Amino acid sequence: MAKQTAYRKKGNASERRQHRQQHGRPQIVESGRSTTRFGRYDLFIAFGLVAVTLAVYAQVMSHQFIILDDRRYIGENPIVRQGLTLTGIAWAFTTSYAANWHPLTWLSHMLDCQIFGLNAGGHLIVNALIHACNTLLLFLFLRRTTGAKWQSAIVAALFALHPLHVESVAWAAERKDTLSTFFGLLTLLAYARYIETPSWKRYALVAVALALGLMAKPMLVTWPFVLLLLDYWPLRRYQWRRGTGTAGFFRALVPLVREKLPLFCLAAASMVITFVAQSHGGAVRTFVQVPTSVRLANAIVSYAKYLFQTLWPSDLAVYYPFSRTGVPAWELLCAIVLLTAVTVFVFRQARERPYLLVGWLWFVGTLVPVIGLVTVGGAAMADRYHYVPSIGLFVASVFGLSDLAAAFRINRTAVGAITIAALSILTCLTAVQIGRWRNSATLFKYTESLVPDNRMIENNLGTILGDNGKYDEAAAHFEKALRTEPDFLEVISDADIRGNLGLLFAHEGKTTEAVEQLNEALRLNPNSAEAHTTLGVVLLRSGKAEESIPHFSIAIRLRPDWAVARENLKRAEEQIHMRR
């Protein structure tokens, strides 16, 4: 097994200073054991990171659930609402509900319901606590493996306070993001311990942590590759040398790949389970719906957009639709030039500044599962996908700028002042962005200003206003949605909109109009469980229990796990029985 390269205090002061500038201050390794010590300053930094993160996200305690997924995951999910039960635990490990298999995430939602009920603030503050823990784990891992105190602290602070991460924390249904990252970072810490003193027990901890992370969200399928990157830097278990060249480089790499074969098997199993679950749920788009050329073009441009949003986080929306006209040629060309230039640069710097290569490949590699090559849903990209990949960008940027500051001998006070100013700006932007997630109405009115004339947004605004009793305004949004041209990947169909409009009319007591809209919705999509259930409810309320039963039965056949249809079928049968 390849051993970690030791850093010893040899050579003159100039050589040691140059080494620190290029690689951070590496951990000192003697006989395979780390001697990195955590002092009181590290404790102050750790406490400060957690305190600031929780202070910024404290406002989520007064937030509400969001119409997107929160209802389906929590509010309208009877098994989750019951809290932790044996039935619920068995369900979590066997269901592909909502086109996902993430049993650990389901269990965490059940535990929240056990403690907080349907108080959204309780669920969201748990998200914030996990995010704060992730920040702390990231700092501890980088501090342990690089020895660079302040660089590690700044990377962790950027992760904690970047506005692009608000979606993953302030959205209850995105618990899978924060929870999987928690176990992913535990995997990295366990791996660092394993490298210090290899043993099967320590390796087992690495595998268990990764398995738990995959059971929270399959985003961690790239984690074995991440470990190989970390073997290059900061663990330095292999490197490219002029004397041995490419052949020697790969000879050193082969045993490290072989070492991780069990982890690759875990990742492969997670990929298969996820694909089956999402295909069963109808979430995966076919190559007829989204041609390969469109997927590649969107992926390349999305990489560039994520880079830009990391540097300039503005106009952050909950939904970024595919362009109806496709990716402009100039945009694709600029993205290709940018990504090629960065890639060439970091590879040329790989020996002297390995953190640039590792950070860049971390960003590129961990985005692969969600960059759109396998298209799921109708969004071209999403802020939540930035949560894990951003770590690579932050590492490359912080360690690179630290190296640059040292090379130009920039005063530490000036560097500190610039860092504090940048983090303060990000903190303010994040606080504002968190406020936009306080309820569905606020979120979608803001999103409408960024993405006008979008039927998904108009449909959701109609639903939100209808729930608040603003029927006329809601009907106007539904009608606008029907007039709006569909996205390239139609997420909301005419049948969905007419079904919601029929439900709105039912709430207003306009039974004739409601039945008309719902019948039209079922003509357009006979397999809409929602439309069948709504029409059944309208008929039941009109005293037509016999006519409602077939619609409830069809809805249950289409969605066996939908409690609303089952409850109303029971009411209809009871009503008929009472008449007899």
C-alpha cells in the first residue's frame, strides 16, 4: 500500500517557506501517524463558524413549508407524519416514493415529525444545525490534512455563508442534501484516520459512513473518485515525478484504485437503485425527449454558470427552465473556451500547486451526477446541486489566493480585511436569500420576477393564492399558465393546470365549472390521479357518492400510496351505506 509522503523540517528556511506557500502547511507525519494538533485558536475558529452559521440561518424558525415537494414529502405523507414507527422504518427502506430511494432521509423527516409535528420551523432549524455541522466537519478535515489553519477556516466559512447554499438549507425537502453531505464529510475524516494507521476496522468505518451518505442521497456516488483526488493532495500518497513519468504515476495509482474497489461497488449499487427508482417514478427523461446534443450543451453551459454564480451570486431562482430555443451558440462557445482554459491551467500547475487541480476536478467530478447528462425533471440546473461541488472551488480559490498573496508579499492585515469584507458581503446576501424562502408566496413572486412567463411558476402561484382564499387572483394565474408556451421539457401540462383550476372552482362552490375543467383535464390525461381524486371529491360533495367511487378507485390504482384518495373512498362508501 502506498504510504503518505512525510513532510520533515529539512532544508533551509527559504525552501520550507516555498513549500508552505505552494501546499499550505502540511501535516507532519512520523511513522504513519499524524501529529497535527488542534490548539485553542482552532477551538475558537470552530465555535465561531458554528455560531455565525446558526445566527444567519436562525430566521428559518419562522418559515413555512414550501409548495414544492414539502407537501408531498412531509405534509401529505401519512407515514412520515406519524413519526418514527416500525411500519415507517420498513417503508423507508422499501419505497421509491417521489421517485427516490433515500431511506435515511425519510427517517430523518419522521424523527422531525415525531419531535416538531408539522411545525416547519422545527424541521428547518434541524437543517440549519446539520449545515453548521457540515461546516465544522469541513474545517476539521482540511485542518487535519493540510495543517493550514486559516485557509481551512476560510474555505469552511465560504461553504457556510454562500447564498447558493440557501436552497439546500432553507427548503425542508432538501434535507437529503445536508444529510448526505454530513455523512460524506464523516467519510473523509474516517479516511484521513485510516491513512494515518491503516486497518480493516478503520476502512470499515469509511465504508459505513459512505453507505449512510448514499442512503441519504446518491449524490455521493462520486466519493471514491474524490478520495483518489485527496490521495494526490493533501494526502500526497502518489504524485507525478519527472524520473518515473506517466508510467510511474499510474503504477502508484493502481493500488490506490484497488484499495477503493469496495467503495466503488457501494457507489455502483446506489446508482442502479436510484436509476430504477427514478425510472419507476417517471422522472428520467428519454433520449427522444432530450437528445444527447442538448444534454451536452446544457451541461457545458451549466458548468460555466455555476462558476459565474459562485463568484457573483445574483438572481438566484428556485427554478431554471431549459431554454425554449436551445443553448445559444455564442454561449456554448464561451463556456467551452472558459472550461478548457481553466482545465489546461490547473493541469499545468498540478505539480507546484496541486490544490488547484484537486479543487477543479472535485468541482467538475461531483457535478457529473446532476449536470444533466442523465436528465431528471425539467430544470436545466439548480442551486442545490452546488452544495457539494462548491467545496472544490473554495479549496482551489482560497489556497490559490493565499499562495498569490504570499508570492506578492501582501500584508496580512490587508488580506484579513479583504477576507472579512468578502465574507460580510456574502453573509448579507445569504440573509436576504433566506428571507425569500419564508413562504411559498414570497418565493414564487420573487422567482416570477426572474423567470417571467413560465407556466410552472404561474401554476404554483395560482395554487398558493387559491390556498389563501384569493380565488380571483389564483384563477388569473392559472389562465395565464394555460396561455403560456410550455418549456422545452414540459413540467406542468394543460391537464395539470385545468385540474388545479377545477379544484379552485370547487373551493368557490362553482360545481358546474369545476366538473367541466376536471373532465377536460381527464380527457387530456386519463391517468391523472390528482384529477380523478378532485373530481371524485366534487361529486361526493354534490351528493353523487356512487359516481365518485370509480374516480377514487382509479386514483388509488394509479397512486396506491395516496392517502387522500383512500380517505375519500371510505367516506363515499360510508355515505352510500348510511343511505341504505
